[in-house]
Amino acid sequence: MGVTGVVLPDPRHLPEYEQVFAVRDIVVLMTAPPEQVPTYVAGAWVWTGVAQAGPASALDADALTACAAGPADGTPASISVSAACALTPPTP
């Protein structure tokens, strides 16, 4: 057995003591290794079928930082765009 899925709750509706900060950064960093954009389901970002990591991300630190630009507690749609950016191949 091992990890097969990851769930990151959207903290905007949680009590302050349960909130996760830097959600956008977490989503971008969690998206790169399995090369899978999460699905936003029932108030959480969900990655499924992640029993093993994919190939190393081709993006460097600057590119990942650019993908994570935006408010940490942005809307699910804007955070999903940031996650998709983490899978965009670098331009030569």
C-alpha cells in the first residue's frame, strides 16, 4: 500500500485555526511531480492515481515561481490555471 491520492482543502471556508496558507504555492508544487492538474471537487483540490511520481519537472525554480504568481487564497479557477502552468513545457 501507499499513497494513491492527495486532497488539499480550500481553506477559505474553514475556521482560521484550520486554514492552510499559500494554497496556490502548494497546488503548483504538488502538480509538478505527478504531472497531473488537480480536480476541484467538493471544496478541495484532489489528485488521484498518484501512486508514483512522474518524471522530474522540466520547469526551473523561476518558472515555477512565475506559475505561482497571484494571491495565495485566490479563486479555485485561478489556482487551477496556476497548476496547469506548472505542466507547461519550457520554451527554448
